[in-house]
Amino acid sequence: MQKLPVIGQLWDFLVSPTFPRTAVSISETDAVLVGLKRSGREFEAQHLAVVRLPAGLIRADFREPNILDEEALARELEKLAVQAGLRRLNNVAVALPEGSVRSLVLSVESASGGRQEMLQMLEWKVERAAGCAIAEARASYRRLKSTGAGSQWLVTVSQRAVIEQYEHVFRRLGWNAGLLLPAHLAEAQLLLNAEGDGDQLLVSLNPRGFVAVISRNGEPILIRDVECSWPEMEDEFHRLMIYYRDRLTAQDLQPGVKRLLVLGTSEDQERLRRAAAESLEAPIAPLDAGMLGFRLPASVQFPTVAAAAGLAIAAWAA
């Protein structure tokens, strides 16, 4: 069976020798558990549960602790596992709320001083881009395929106070949370089950705006977290597409974005697909759960489970 590529090989906030086939996503509104089974290129939920979280229990924030009551969140997650038919989770991957962890694609010029100088340059760029001191953060780096001079790096960064609070809850539950990712990178794994040439675009809508991830050959080439109001969204998205067109495709042989996955309402999907096609002056095919090979119950909204589902497919790519 052909293996799917893994975006940047994911990475380890906590080191895990294997990729769990069960994944949990946490947002400000819901906790979701997905365990998949696979037949050919199709995935079906072997375990699936969604628990609505009490209002205010999670407040996604990059700088401040996110969890109002750790004991209450532990109870909700325990309820989630029981509802999915799993009383104990020995090994689980977790997608954290959008806004709690940041990810960046950074370019670094060749460093004559070797690995240590390269790391120092990366840390300096992370501090400037993420607005936090490396000493107070937990960062993970993955070198991507270079497209010119220097090197490209995929970086995830979180404040220690934020990530350690989640880890404390997982330890309380007895979970081995061996893989933690921001929600948008978990969702971006869904694109890896789409066939065809060309770049692929994920747009994940959230109450603060949207996150866009463009992947090429199984790796992200652009990640943007955009905070904007609803009326501003199309203008911000158009500006992003123009940047991509002018900076990332003008001197590249890639055929550009061919497929678009929008995690939002059907109205959002059509509106942003049309906006992308107009900005890039090229047709773009929309993606949905069925096209990506997911078979879900009719009662389940795909955007709600997308982060957990995307993270769960990493087990099949390892």
C-alpha cells in the first residue's frame, strides 16, 4: 500500500516513536475524538465522539494560559473518551485550539558558521515573527525542501505556560499525548489524501478570521493566520492570493493552486473558491470530505471533526 506523505514529517512537541491512530482536537467550543480505519484510500471512523465544552472553559491565546479549570477540562475529555467507546487512551495525538500555537514558514540565508549559527538565526527570526522570547517558548524546527538560496524551515512555537497547562491535563487523565499540533496543521493533513498535481490550499475559518495553508509536494510553502472581521475576509483573502501568485509561483514551474478545501459553511466554500479563482485567474476544484476519502455519519459536520480526522491520518503515513 502506498504511503501518504506527511507534512514536514509533523514533529514532536513531545517525542513519540509512533503516530497514534486516535486523535483528539480541542477548540473553544468542542472536544472531538476520532479513531480511523482504512480500506484502500478511504477512511471510516471506527471511534467518533463530539462533546460540547462549557462556555469559557477554553480561551485560545498564544500568550496566556488557555484553560480556566483544568479539572473541569479533564472531566470533559474523560467523558469524550467514554462516549467514543474508549475508556483509556494510552497513546493519542492532539490538535490544540487555533491561536494557542503558531506555525511559520521561514527562510534563512546560508550560514557560514554551521549548525549553531543557523539555529541562532532561526531563533532570532522566530522571536521577531512570533513576538516571544525563545527562553519562554517551546519551538520545533523542520527543514523543508529548499527552492533557492538559503533554506526553508517549518517552525511551530508555543509559550511554555500555555503548552504545559495542556500537558498537565493529559497527565491527569493518564494520556500519553505523544504528538501535539496546532489545529491548522492537523487539518492540513487532509490535503494529503487528495490526488492530482499542483499546489493545494486549506482555508480554515474561525471566529477571529481564518488560517490559510498552501502545500506543495507534501510540505507547506505558506502559512498565514489572518485576524479580520467578516466583511474584510474576501479582501484579506484576495491580498493573500495575490502575494502567493506574485511571490511563490511567478518563477516556479508548479502549475499553481488546483484544489481548495474550505472548513466553513457551504456559503463560505463557494465564496472563497470563487475569490481564489478570480485572484489567480485559473479554475480551482473544491474539496469536501467525500473527495478526500472520508466517510462520516450524516449527523457530523466535517469542519467540526476536521482537525482530529486530519491528525488521525498521520498514522497511515508514518
